[in-house]
Amino acid sequence: MAKKKAAHKKADKRAKRVKRGRPKPAKRRAPARKPPKGKALQLTMQEPEYGPTFFLTAENEMAEAYAIDGTPHFRTVHSYRLEHAAIMEFEEQDGKILY
């Protein structure tokens, strides 16, 4: 006797049901980053910009100044000091001050 072949099952045409159970937890997102707070700006010590070096002689700060070669200078030493110039002083032998 010949054996019967197994009958193929027909696929159900019904809508499939969703399995009940816990839903998958949502993936955690990284927290939104705030822009970094800027540090208070620290003023750095700036090196003073020196002009050209020159030498003047004068009896005092308010007196008329002369260049090394003896020509009169158009400004006094006091006027340079008012501009916050760093002026060094050297005493000369003839009583005049070298600035």
C-alpha cells in the first residue's frame, strides 16, 4: 500500500496578534550638554612697548633738555614722565642729570 502524503497546512489569512508583555524600554539618550561657562578673562601682564632709546641731559625734570650732542630737545623730561615713560637717571659730573 502506498502511503499518503501529508497535507500542507494553509496559512491563516487572519491578522496576527501582538504578543502581550513588557514593551522594550526606550534607549536612554545622553543629556543635552550646555555650553561651557567661560572663565573670567584674566588680564595678562603686557610688556610695555618701548620707543627708540635716546639720552637727554638736563639740570632737572622741568628744565630744558638737550640731546647728547648738545642740540636742544623739543620736550622736557617731565613731559615724558607724564606719559608714564620709564626713565632712568644717571648723575653726571658737571651737575647735569643724564636721563
